[in-house]
Amino acid sequence: MQAAEQHLLFERWLAEHAAVLHHVVNGFAEGTDRHDLMQELLLAVWRAVPAYRGGAQPSTFIYRVAHNTALTWKRTERNYRRQVDRFEADAWRATHAEPAAGIREREALELLYAQIRRLPPVDRSLILLHLDGVSYAGMAEIHGLTESNVGVKLNRLKQKLTDAMEEMSHELR
């Protein structure tokens, strides 16, 4: 693949599938780490463009590259626990301050992403793909699972997240 072709394809993919990268970033990183992970994802997608052969949808290819890169990034991240503890403390203080409705929604979303970040990497990836509306078949292809296995895992994960959010809600009242 010529450099010009790679550049055009990369630009088109970013225009069409940037939300995929943002969802992965929000699911795997917080604060200033989001910028770092986004840079890693962009670089990984850029490097992967020549390997794309058209066998899968571009979005599936991008999901696979982004999720694998995020999983690798997460394994090498050092201060994860300290960051989660700080975030939880900030979230607790914020929910006790009676913020405006818009701020509460944003905080609830951040709390959800905090719960997602606590999941094991494959579970985290499945939930993010689900939130992005990827089909069970697409998730199965990305992770090498069966569609049935994806469905079972997702139902359990959704219940686990719902329970965790309800528990947090009761603790914060």
C-alpha cells in the first residue's frame, strides 16, 4: 500500500469511526491518561492500515486493533489503583454536593465508566462493544468467542454493572 493510500484510508476511517476510539479510551482510561491512550490507539490504527485486507468491516477491524492496543496499554499501566481510588473519592464528594442535573448525569456516566474500568479486560471490551451497538456476531469475531458465549457474558456483565451502580447509589444517599 502506498503512503498516500494509507493516509487517505486512515483519514476516512477516523472520520467514520472516531467514536469507536473515544469509547475505547473512556472505557480503559481516565483523566490525562485518556490523551495518552488515544495517541496509542491512533498510532496502532495507522500502523495496522496496511494489514487491512477487506475481509471484515472496517469498524470491526478498528475495534479489534483498538481493543487489543488498549488491553496491552492497560497491562503496562502502573498507577491504576491509585487513580481509581482518587476518582472514587472525587465522585463521592461530587455526589454529596447536590450538583445540577447535567453535572449529575455526567458524574453518573463517569461512575459507570469507573465500574467498567474495574472489569477484567475481555469483559470490559465486551461491554464497550455492546455500548457501541456492535452485534454479538461482531463481538464474537473480535474476541474469538461464540455468539452464545458473548450473549451469556453480556447478560451477566450487565447485571453485575447494574448491581454495582445500584449499590453505589444507595451508599451515596
